[in-house]
Amino acid sequence: QHTVEGLEQTEGSHIKTKGYLMMKARPCQCTKVSFAKPGKHGHVKCNIVAQDLLKPDKKYQHMCPGHEMIPVPVVKKYDLIISYFEEEKGQDAEVTGICTMTEDDEEITINFDGTNEKHVKALKLFKEIEENDEDKEVVLSIVQCTVGLKGPYNFEHAVDKVNVRDA
């Protein structure tokens, strides 16, 4: 899927810890939520702290009345099995892509980012398994989410985990 027109919405007072929500046009997972009891105007105040799903080092805080509608992102998680790494031909063979297979045997190539610690870890594990001739495979756990302020929303993805399992 490339775009989504509209997102589901939930009231601020219905947000739960570990639940998904959009904050500042980013897909997030709630890490802490607290509610102040209704005041003289009769509204519950919500204090929500959440962590970005695609950039885990980013945290956001949002205070709102309990009746405020907050968009909920579309979040998909899936695994990709690494087939091989694409390398640029030349004297200094530089890795440019990660060629992977889905569970349905569909091939997907991900651009290799040498500054992304999960990409580097995957390369290191893949080379170790090849050198030791082990019967294992490296699996990338991918999280894919909607991003944006107002529809249509685009999808972005990031590597969530790097695992090794028996082939």
C-alpha cells in the first residue's frame, strides 16, 4: 500500500499505554498516560508521552482535554529474510543494498545505510553465518506506519529488530 485516505480516531481519554497514536504527524506508541480529574468546566485533562515508532530516540508529549480526537496510525509488522547484500563493483566493494525475501517469496531490496546500526548488525551477522557455513538465516523485523498531518497519508518503514534463526 502506498497511501491511506483517512485514519481512525480515538478520544484522548481512551488512550492506553502501549497503544498507537499520531503525535506531530508521526506514528507513536504511548509510553505513559495520566489523567487529571474533571475541573470546574467538566473536562478530564490527559497528559500523554509517546515514543516514535520509526525513530525510537524521539519522544513526544501532548496535553489535551479528554474529548479531543487523536488519529491512530495504520501499523503493520512483518519479517524479511536476507538473501544477500548488493555490492558496488570496483576496488572498494561498498554495500549498497540488502536483498530480502518475504514469507510469500517476494523479493524486496532495501537501500543499505551504513549509519543505521541495525543495517550494520545485519551485515555483520550475515557475514558470520556465511563464514562459518551455518544453516541459519538473518531476519529483519520491519515496522511500517502511516505518516503525515492530513490525508492522504504515506507509508514509511524502519527495521525494528535483527534476529538469527535456523533455516
